[in-house]
Amino acid sequence: MESNEKVPYVLTGKSHTAVAVNAAAKAGEWIKSRLGAYGQLATKSSEQDLVTEIDKGAEQMIRRLILTHFPDHAILGEEGVEPGEDASLHALRDAADEEYLWIIDPIDGTTNFVHGFPFYSVSIALAKDGEVVLGVIYDPSRDEMFVAEKNKGAYVHGARMAVSREEQLSQGLIAVGFPADPVAKLPINLRGIEALAPKVRSLRAGGSAALHLANVAAGRLSGYCEVGLSVWDVAAGALLVAESGGQVTDTKGEAYNLEVRNIVATNGGSLHTELLTVLKEANATGF
């Protein structure tokens, strides 16, 4: 459950966290101001994979703000990579030797943004030597800033977050996704959804992996699973869940790393195990 414990969260002006929070807030404010006013709508890997000039402008804004303070750091942003699973994986591996790598999704939930549905977010993560050490997700619609630092906990509105306490899927509210790849990945996810639906309290599909993960961290969702994601969809949110006491693995149960594309994130324990089992039995792991 979301903790009521108020913990002072002090940011110094040029810390990694302060820069990430500032970049997410400024980009989110600008994105929200452009709601309903985008000029061009294009597709990337499929008709379901949308991009606007707002996505591209927000990423450039975030890049400039980060590089102003950390000019030697590397940046991996969704809009700077060609569409498709292979391209995103190659881009990540090309940056594998970077000491500091910022991972950006300027609008996670572009389809929602295009339709005016208020469930989209800015996601910014920082990896040091291949391990995520900072995760920031900003929800402009609700003005919620989720922040996690490695080994320092996760916070929203200055309150430390904790995952929910449900121990069984039958008690759980589980988020799922409908990926942009309608040929290979959608059928896999649909098998998982069909298997999960009768076993959980209810399912939700909001359309932003980052916000699903943030809400698992905040105790509002018991878990989230989806096949066919990219590193910028989940890097920040995975740290939020882990720092809130939850568990993040791939759909086989292996520990999360930056190359994981098929994800299960929950409050941990028996519920996590049960969710993995359902996906395996439904042939819905994506492997």
C-alpha cells in the first residue's frame, strides 16, 4: 500500500536526481500544454506505433537539460533510435560500455496523448556501468513525480512508496498491455490476458508501461506484465518497483537487466510466482 510516511526529499541543484526531476517536469509541462495541438502524426514500426513532433521536441528538451550539466554522459532516447526490436537492442548494446547512460522515453503512451486520454508519462533513467541507479517518471495529467535512487527508496509527493500486500492473484489488480507489434507480440500478450482474466480480481490496460510500473511501486496495482517492450519503457519503472519492495523479472523469472523486453513486475512473493506460472502455462512468456 502507499505509505503515509513523510520523508524529506532534498535535491541539490546539480545532482543527477535534481537534473532528472527538473528535465521530466519541464518536458511534462510542455507536453501537457500541447495536448490536442500536435501538428504531425506519423507511424513507426506499425499503425499502432505513433509518434508526433511533440515526442521529438520533448526528447530534445530533455537531452539539452541533461547535457548542460553532464556533457560527457551518453543518452539513449526512443526518438533517436530506428523503430523495431533489433534496432533498440543494437542501440543499447552500442552504449554498453558507457559509464553513465541516460535512458529516455519522452512520452510513454503517445497513443493516449494523441487521443487526449490522460495516461501518459515522461520516463528518465540513469544507468551507471550497466545498472540503473536512478529512475524518474512524471505524470503530467496528475502532476505526480515518482523518483527512485538505488538503495535509497522510492518516493511520490515526498512520501516513501511501498508495494501492495496482496498475496494471491485472486486478490490482485494486474495491469497488462497491448503492444505496438500486432503480428508477433500481440498474440502472445493476448494469450496471457486470456489466462489471467479469470484468475485475478481484475485487469487494467492503461497504455503506458512506465505508469503501470510507477503504480505498482505506489501500491495501486498488484502487478504488471507485458511482452515486447523496450529499455526506455521500463528502465526507470523497474527501479521504482524494486526500491518500493517489489520484484521485477523477465517472464521466465530471471532478474531484470537492461536487455529485458518481456517483463513481470509485482509486489513480490507468492503473487509473483503465481503470475509467472500462469504465463508459462499459457505459452505467453515471449520466449
